[in-house]
Amino acid sequence: MSVLVQSYFLVLEKELVCPADWKIPEHTIGDKLQDCGPPCNLFSSAQKKGAAIVVGVVAASTLISSLFTIITAALDSNRFHYPERAIVHLAVCYAALAICYIIGVTRVK
């Protein structure tokens, strides 16, 4: 079994080549690929906008569900005792993170 695993990694190691459009001087990936790195224009602006829309939708739904939990806890604080109270803290953290993602999405060009 170990011979198969070792031969598999040797095959992968022989095929490990930097793509032609990733050749960048003085940039390395690990210790195997010298002068290799992703270009700055890896994604088109349409791809960036599409990813921003997906992240924005997920962040907005996270914010809405977190705010629902926070508002429920604020209106009925006796409902959340010790074990359930951690959910409120997680909701506050997720709401803060969702706000940061929404701010980031609005800055995508």
C-alpha cells in the first residue's frame, strides 16, 4: 500500500509545473515552484461582481436571521437561560461579520 501511495506522489511531483501565465520573478509557491504565482488579473470584473452578489445575498440572509435572534432575545430575555444564551452571543458575532461582508461587497468595482 505504501508503495502505491509513494508512486502516486512521485507522479504528481513530476507533473507539478507552473502555468505559463503564472510566471512571476521572485515569487514562490512552497519549495517546488520557483518564480510562480497567480496573476493580479486572475478573475474578470464580471466574475468578481457575480461572486460579490452571492456573498452579499448570503451576508444579508445571515444578518436578517441574526437580527431576528437578537431582537427575540432583547424582547424576551427570560426565554434564553444559561445554555441557550450562547446562541445570542453567536448571533451578535454573526451579525457583526455579516455587516463587514456587506460593507466589503459594496466596495467591489
